[in-house]
Amino acid sequence: MLAAGGSSRLGQPKQLVRYENEPLLDRAIRVAHEAGADPVFAVLGAAYEVMLDCLEGNPYAPRILINKAWATGMASSLRLGAAAAERAGVDDLLVLTCDQPAVTPDHLRRLVSVSKREHVVASYYGSRRGIPVLFPDFSFHALQELQGDAGARELLQDDAVLTVSLPGGELDVDTPEDLLVLLRSPAGLS
């Protein structure tokens, strides 16, 4: 779960924004856990001390990774997470962020079931492929080679990448306007 960004456009740490009585950071960890992800890695960066305080006592006990290079872009968090997954000997890596309230445990389970450990499977929304994404272990090396702020976008353009529709996936909390949309959305969004 990628949560290292500085939330500069929002003006406050999006990880701590409360939605349906829980911070988005805790929500994403819960959703991953309920989908069967084990272990759950939380990649923190900007204001990580505050995030650690938020996670204290989290019932899902995520493994915390601190990305000191978070300001260089999302690729640094992906590299860190892929290396940790490889060390842990996991078969697949589900990559998600904390700012997409439409992501559910069911959606994450669909990514896993479509992959069958043979395909990268991306979410599809807003006429594009994006996160959450499931990367089988054969792709961990490519993730560890990423650079910059584009994340894994280039890897998702391969014709072999499968997709699973994520209704509402285009809503992520990047700006104050996005936050207003989230807070005005029906409780059934998540």
C-alpha cells in the first residue's frame, strides 16, 4: 500500500483524511487485509512519523517500510515495496494507494483471480489502466527498475496486461475539490 506522498495539492496528509469513520490509511490496510493480502506492507514517506502514530494499534499490523526518497516520485515506493515482497517470498504483489475509496476487498480478490499468477492485472477506470494492480513475482525485477513519478504506468501498457473494471476508480483524493466529492459521496461508495 503506497502512502509515501506529500499530498501537496491537497494541503494536508491525505492518508489521515477520515472517510466513513476511519483514516484513508487505515481503510486501505483493512481493505487489503480483508482481500487476503498477507503480509500487508505500508510504504510511508512524507510525514511518516505522523503516519506511524496513526497506525499505532492498527489491528492488521502492517509491515512498515519508510521511503526516505519519497520526493523523487512513486517509482521509489514501488521499488521499495517490490524488494520487500521479493525478500518475503510472496507470489504476488497487490499495489494500491490509500486515496481511492472505490477499492473494495472484492475488487482486489478479482484482480488475484484473473491473474492466476500468469498475468499482470490492472484496474480499469476512466478509459485507462491504473492501480490497484496485481504483479506476479515474475514482474518484481521490472518494478525494482522503475524511475521517476510515472510509477508503473509504462508497464501497464503491455498487451499482456489484463484488466478488471473498477467503477468509481477515477476518484482519488488529490485536491481539495476531490476531498469535497469524497465527503459528499454516498456511504455505499466503499
